[in-house]
Amino acid sequence: TEMRYFMSNGTVKAILRSLLFSYIITGILLLILSFALYKLHLKSAQVAAAVNIIYGAACFFGGLLAGKTKGQRRFFWGFLAGLAYFLILFAMSVVLDKGIIADTRQILTVLGICGIAGTIGGMAS
């Protein structure tokens, strides 16, 4: 049924590939940000904004890849890629911080950024 369709249609592979791509982009952009932080002595508000932009860029490109791979309902697959990115990011944050330390507004902001950027990436594919 639905789960069989989800598994047999290459969906899991498409989402995993878009996640890998998104996290590679995240790593590259965070390296650039760390260099900028070192050279430019950025303020914490600037770093926080840059990290949100990095999340958005990574989810946009992940959604773009997911939408191109799936071909139909691209906005949905882009959203799903952004949501998966957020869920992994959130789970890793909870595990590494030994609990939830961010406030609800920050969590919802990142969720919104990831979901919207992934959806836009899917629509742009």
C-alpha cells in the first residue's frame, strides 16, 4: 500500500541522497563561516543569522535534488527533504546536548526555515 509505494519507488534513496548532499553543503558553508568568524571577529547575532542562512541554503539545494529526482509533486519531496534535514539536526542536537536546550521559538524558526527552503527548492527543480 502506501508504505510499499514509498519504499519501492526509490523515494528513500532520493531522500537519503538529498540529505547527504545537504549535509555536505552544510559542512562546506560552516567551514567558510568558521574562517570568516576567525578573520572578521563576527558578533554572535551575525553568526546565528549566518547559521540560519546555511540551514536554508542546504535545505534549498536538498529540496532541489529531491524534486529533480522524484519528478512529480516536487514541492512535497522538497518539503520532505527539508523536514528530514531538520529532524536529523534536531535529534543530533538533543543527543549531543543531552536534552533540549534551545527555546521553542528557535526550534520552530529552524523548522520553518528547513521546511520552506526545501519546498522552494523542490518547486524550483
